Amino acid sequence: MPLPLPPAKDIPATFVASVKSWWSAGDKESAAAEERLLRKLPYYRPSGSPSSSVDEYPVVAHSTKVELSNPKQYLNTLTIASTQPSATAPPPAVLLHGYGAGIGFFFQNLAALGQWAGSRYSTVYAVDWLGMGRSARVPFTIKAKRGDIDGRLHEAESFFVDSLEDWRQKMGLEKMTLVGHSLGGYLSVVYALRYPTRVSKLILLSPAGIPRDPNNTTVPSRELVDTPNTASGDKAEPATRKKVESLRSDQKEERQKESRSRKLVTYLWEEGWSPFQLVRTAGLWAPLLVGRYSSRRFIGLDMEDTKAMHEYILNITLAKGSGEYCISHILAPGAHARRPLVDRIHEVKVPVTFVYGDQDWMDPDGGAASVENLRLAGNGKGRMYIVPHAGHHVYLDNPKAMNDLLIKELNRDF
């Protein structure tokens, strides 16, 4: 049996508790926080545990740091693999998190995906992007001049997608189904454009950077102020024009509520600041600030899971800034892309599925337009869904509906 982990600490509610939490943060705590979430899988095998402890399951899970060609770079990777792999199995699914997040955010989706891997004799991976989560926090720099938008964009995109391609080669994978959330969805499309023969299909969860200019509806600040709907269940439904317009109407109402502080946010964004940098600047107060976010954002979880997610987010946020500084080179203020994917996605030849929450702050119109652009380019394998009772973190807000949809799309033979 693996050694037991200490329980997650209480979310700090006082400055003294915040100081204690800040003092204990670090790589060791980060690893423990991630493992608490991963150990919810009964077949997760911590480092050093005997294989006999998981032989009763059709899959086995473990995490490792996959070293890349650059010896200073590695990607933190969770693997859920069938114990009876088949040469005829579908390509593995690779989960790719959003901006500033990590593989732990998918903890409510891993069991369902593990069942898929076992039934299809395949593999599921969850990977931390370079410079995020618990992957290598290497320096992120841009050599292109400030006015060279395309040059800055290419360098920022390359930082991520080239390291993912390096990872694919190290893992010996021929093709992959990429399941990307938010920025991870954006980068999944970029990867498919750059390495088209390596992608089987794309499943994009509330992807960033799709529409030309969603500034009239998209309100990223809602991630900090919205209270998630705690309802769950119901099925994801195909996105009709009526559903898309209803969601955009709600977004416009929220847009009108934004304060004048947006001008300051815009300035800091263009200057290359990241929200995580601001949290780190708070020093001893940082755990208290993150705690307020965690208590609100994960209101639908039980207390132990909420505390576990808080410790996980706190530790990856306080880690050295790296890949997070990409954001202003890829997205302009308002979360629209410097070079929108709706104008680039027609070159994708594989099936593409867009998924949005019915309370999402990401503009779904870009997804609908992308499906149409794919069709006009001869790719009729684009589709789009709306998940009920869910916001931008659709996989967290309604995991049951999202898991059912993921399995459906992974099994779909187009």
C-alpha cells in the first residue's frame, strides 16, 4: 500500500492562516496536492507502489515527468493505460488544460475516461503545458519586436505546440485525439494545423481565440465573480442557432455590468502582466486571495474536494512564472485572438467538436462559424454542443453531462 497523504489543509480565512499556507507552499506541497486528486482513481499507482495493488482493474494510472529534447524541459504527465493494450485500439486521448491550470482540474473526468480506455484497450493522457501546472517552469521570452504581431504570435504558439510535438515523439505516439479546454483548445487547433498527420480528432471545450472579435459579449472577468450553478445532470445538446443567440444575449447583459477597472486590466494585459503574477505579488496575502476564489468557484464540490483543489491551485499559482506570460501575445484584452482561429480552422481536415456551457462567458458564435467554415472547406465533420448547468469550466461544472459527451465523441466513427 502507498504511504498515506496528509489531508488537505483548511482554506485560510485569516491573515495568520494565510501566512502559514504561504510558508509551506512549494514543489513538495504541489506534488502532494496533485496526488490527492489523482488518488481518487482506485487504480492510480503512486511512485514506488507494487503493481499487485491495481491488477484487479482493466487500466492502471501513474504520473511522471517526461523529459524533452532540451534537458531542462519536461512535461508533467498522467497516464491511464489499458492493462491489455490492442494494436487496433483507437488513438489515445490527450487532455490539455487551459491557461494557468493543470491536469488536476480534470479530476472529475478521469474515472469516466479511464473506463473508456479500459473498454477500448487504449490510453488516456493528461499533460501539463510547458511552463504551467507542474511541468518545467522554463523562461518564456519573445524575440520579435512589439509591433511584429505575427512574429510574437508564432513564438508564443511554438513554445507550447513544439514542446507537445516533442512529447509525442518521446511517448512514441503515432496519432492523438486532443481534448483541449480554453487556451488548451486554442493550442490544440494550432497543433493540428502545424502537425496535421498527428491528430485523429479535436474536442474543444469552451476554446479561446475562436471568433474574430467577441469583445461585445466575452467577459473574462466573470471567471472571478460568477458563482457556478450547482445543478448537474441532463445531456449536452446540439447547439442550435436559437441556443447560441440566447447565450450571446446573456453575455451581452453581463458585459454591460463591467466596471471602469477594465481599462487598467487592458493596460496590464498589453504590458505582459499575468493574473498569476499579481497573486504572487500579494505575497503573504496570496493564499487568502486564492482561498476566496476557491471557496466560490468550487461551491459544487464537497469540502474535502474543495480544500484539495484550493491547495492544488495555490501551489501551481505560486510557482515560478513561465508559460503564463504567453497570453498577451496570443490573445488581446477581452480574450479574442490576435489571429482568430475561425479564419484558420478551414485547413483542419479531421473531425472537430466544439463544446460550450449554457452559462459560458466564451463567445459561442465563433464555434458555430467555425463549423460552417469547415463545411465550406469540405470537412463536414464539425459539430457543436451546449452543456446545461455549466460555465466556462464546463468539465468541472457538469462533469456527468461532459463525461457522457466525451465518451460519445471519442467513440464516434465519422
